[in-house]
Amino acid sequence: MGMSGGNSSSRMVMSEINVTPLVDVMLVLLIIFMVTAPMMQQGLDIELPETASTGVATNDEPFILVIKKNKKIYAGDAEMAPNNLAEKLRAIFATRKNKQIYIQADKTVDYGVVAQTIGEVRSAGIYSIGLITIPKTN
């Protein structure tokens, strides 16, 4: 044949795997996951208490935010403005070891007001949130 050199070692087939296409595919997948993962984290993550006849047991006295029909937010007897709620909660919970809040909203209050309050609570660094309801009677 027209091959130069009669050395048989130059005719051996290379048995190495070309990993360049594999690396390219893996980098593309990595970029796709890096872009889509933060999109999966949107929304409010709340913990709803389980229904039990005895109620929820807590070690400390629970901190309850009450949203009344007029959309005003109260902590005990003190009214809290929605625009600086996160700042006040940070100050209150700086010394508390139990970082848990219960929200009790009137059933006529819009869902958006409750969601906005939950967002303010989360921005204060409190992620353990419970919603207070009453049991349904038959």
C-alpha cells in the first residue's frame, strides 16, 4: 500500500477516549441547572401546624401576629405598621431563642395581605411560621 515506512507500530489504533465532547455537554448542563435552580426557589415556604386535638406544644410563649378585618397588624396590644414590620421583628427576636411566629388572620382579610406579612416576617430572618386556625365543626 502507499503508506510510508514499514514500521508496524505506526499503524496501531489509538484506544483513548476523547473526553472533550463529554466535558462540553457537562458544562452546558451545569449552566442550565445554575440558571434554573434559583427559579425553583421562588414562593413562600411556610410550615402549617398539623391538626391535633391537644394543640401545638411550645416551650416558650408563642409570638402571635394578628391581622384584623381592617388589615392592621397587631402583636399583642401593640399595632405594627406593615412598612417597618421586618425591622421591628428583627429587634424583638434578637434576644429570643425561639424564632417562631404564628399568624392569626381574620377570614375576610385578603390572601395578598397575609402573603405580604409572611414575606416581611421572612425578610426579618424568621422562617418558622405557623398559621392559626380553628377546627372545623360538623
